[in-house]
Amino acid sequence: MTTGAPRAVTEAVTVLVPTFNEAGNVGELLRRLGAALPARLSSCEVVFVDDSTDDTAEAIREAARTCPYPVTVIRRREPVGGLGGAVVEGIRAAGTREPGWIVVMDADLQHPPELVPDLVEAGARVGADLVVASRYRPGGSRAGLAGGRRVAVSRAATWLAKGAFPRLLRGISDPMSGFFAVRRETVATTEELRPLGYKILMELAVRCRPASVTELPFAFQDRFSGESKSSAREGFRFLGHLTTLRTSAPWARMLVFGLIGLTGFLPNLLGLHLLTGAGLHYVPAEIAANQLGVLWNFLLIEVLLFRDRRRHRHWADRVGRFALLANADLLLRIPLIALFVGVLHLEVLHATVIALLTTFVLRFAATEALVYLP
Ligand code: GDD
Ligand code: MN
């Protein structure tokens, strides 16, 4: 697997490894990195960013004693942003002012440590800013992706991401990969990075816009020890992450806000049907069904649109403010229509359309400013 002259790379390389309960893996990882790195990289270090609840940090310190390169462990007090947040914190600690590379990899040996020098050498050789280890290039494989369901989910996520960012992800066959090398200066703007969960490469490729990207194939291995920390929750996080990235422009956020609003008719009508069916008078039924629609919209907006902005307020505060604005929208609409018809002499239909659009834009702006901004 090794190619090129020994110590071909003289720039400083930081190998960044996020860990969550990997006590059974870090010893083997450091051993294999020790066999692979110093022979081919003249300056390298390994930085772990650890959110573990087991004794991973101690296991790292123990194994580091016999390492031929410096090893640092950053213990995070708050695991903000999960895996992606840990990587951003590691980038900050590694430093982005000096020339050189940061290589991000998993601790569980699904990413072959021997490939680290290959990634950096490939980047240096072709002058790329980002080198992705891809499971989908000829010669690569995803053997370690256990189960047909995970293969299908990974494929669907890849298509979604590439569909959302056809230009920015054009040269990347595997935007879901967690194994890549990036030049330090390319990721210097870490304040702008707000990754959610696992897809840190997608975040970097979209926000840092590396000028040139290259890929190397690799075979995704089986886990050495322990189990994957990925769950169904990561799936929702990914969808929220993708929407957040895609809707950095206000018009795009407004569009998604409107589309989510439209889907609210479904629970609204269903609630109305059930409540009137149960014998409730249509006026209280309308009011209750409307709240059902509001709640539905709130949940979707929380999960998809403003996922990264929820921390500014307590959830009860958010739901209260959101419901207040949604109901204010309904209450404002009737007098607005009356105004358009009575004073501006518009036709009722035109007046209704204009009132709907006006209150929609107002509600979007107010929701963003009053519910999801600090
Ligand atoms: N610090 C920190 N905090 N590390 C974490 C966290 C967290 O919340 N969650 C997971 N990690 C670490 C794990 O300890 C491991 O070193 C690495 O991140 C990957 O976690 P796994 O749980 O092994 O992920 P996976 O194998 O399911 O997914 C991997 O492969 C996917 C490709 O299918 C990751 O590399 C994904 O990014 C990748 O998309
Ligand atoms: Mn893994």
C-alpha cells in the first residue's frame, strides 16, 4: 500500500480522532499509526477529542507512553455537536496558521491507519486542498458497513447530499466519508463551522469550499472492537444538517418554512375530521385542529429548519412563542382582508391571496427573529 519515497511529506500533520467509548480500540489504533506514520511523515502528532463515558482517555494515555510521536487528549466537558463538533474543536486545537495537514479518522480501525500518509502524499502531489478516502472509487469498498439497511441509508444520504450540492460536491464520490485529509489553511474559518453529528466532511466541503479536491479509494473495514455509535437519531440530524447547509440564504429558509407550513394542512384536516366525527361543534374543532397543525409545523421546523438554532431558548419558550405567532397570523388575516377589501377596494380573492402572503412573510420573519435568534 505504501508508495513514494520515505518521509516524502515534511509539512506538519495532525491526525484528529474523535472518540466516544473506544477504550478497546485506541491502543491498537496508536500501535498501527506508530508503524505507519513516522517512517513517511517527518512531523506528525495525534489529537483525540474525547466525549467518552468509559475509560477511553486513560487507555489513550496508557498506550501513548510507547508512541514514537506526540499524543494529546482533549476531554470535552460538553459534547456539543457530537462527532462533528468534536472534529471542529480538534481543528481549533491543532491550529490552522502553520502550513500542513489535518487528517480526520475514526478510532475503531474501520479506516486503515496505513492510508494516512497516502492521503497526505496524494494531496501534496496534486496540490489539492482536500483528499477524501472514498468507498465508492474503483478499488474501494464498503465491506465494513454492516447490514443492507445501513448500505441503503448511506447510499440515499449520498444522493441527497449530492443532489442538494451538485456543484460543491462534484468531485466527491463519498461525501459521507469520515476519513479525509485537509490543508490547515482551508479550514481556518472554524467560527463558520456548525456541524451537527456525523457528516463533518459535507460541512467542510460546503462551507470551506476547498479549491481542489482529490480522492483515494479505500476499503471500509470491520470494527476492531465495540459497536457503532450511529443511530436513527443520526439520520434526523443528517437531514437537519443538510437543510441548514442548503438554507443559508433567507429566501431558501422562507421557502422551506412555507413548504413545511403546507404539510400542516394534513394533521389539521385529519384532526378536524376526527373531532367533528366525535361530535364536537365545528368551531372548537377548528380551533383544536389548528393547534394540531401548529404543533406539527413546530416539530418539523425544529428538526429540519432551525436545528442548529434551538439552543438559544428553552423548548417550552420556543413552543409558546411559535404557537403565539402562528395564532397571531390567523387573527391578523381577517382584519387585513377586510382592510384590503374595504379601503383598497380589492376583490375578495385577491385580497385573501395578498393577506395570506403578507402574514406568511411576517410570520416567517417573526419566527426567525423571536423564536430562533438569541
Ligand atoms: N468525540 C466524539 N463525540 N466522538 C464520537 C461521537 C461523539 O459524540 N460519536 C461517535 N464518535 C466517534 C467514534 O468513537 C468513532 O471513533 C467515530 O466517531 C465514528 O463513530 P462510529 O460510531 O464508529 O461511526 P460509524 O462507523 O457508524 O460511521 C462511520 O462511517 C460512516 C460511513 O458509513 C463514520 O466515519 C461516519 O462519519 C461515516 O459516515
Ligand atoms: Mn465505525
